[in-house]
Amino acid sequence: MQPLGKSLIVLGLVIAAVGVAITLGGKIDWLGRLPGDINIRRDNFSFHFPLTTCLLLSALISFILWLIRR
């Protein structure tokens, strides 16, 4: 039962982190507008791909999960 308890704790922390990110998401203006994020605007077309933001968030999540597993 101990692995199940750890899994539920991690799942709860992830859900809480997502909730905080959604709540504070509008207040972090630079997220999604980092250098390296692709933003193309034409007359009737707009394309946005936050490449650098995705890489930064992936590295942060990987680091946090590494700390938890350690």
C-alpha cells in the first residue's frame, strides 16, 4: 500500500500545481512570449507555437520529478 500512497500524494501535488498555474497564468505575461517562441501573423491567419516555453517547462517538470524520485 505504500507505493499507492506515494502515487496519490504525487498526483495531488500535480493537480495542485496545475491549479496554481491556471490561477496565476494570466499574471505571468512573459510565459509564452519567450525568445524562440514561434508567432506568425498574416492577414487571416495566426499561428503560435511556444517552443522555448515548452522546453523550459519540460526541464522544470523533469527536475521536480527527479527530486521526488531521489
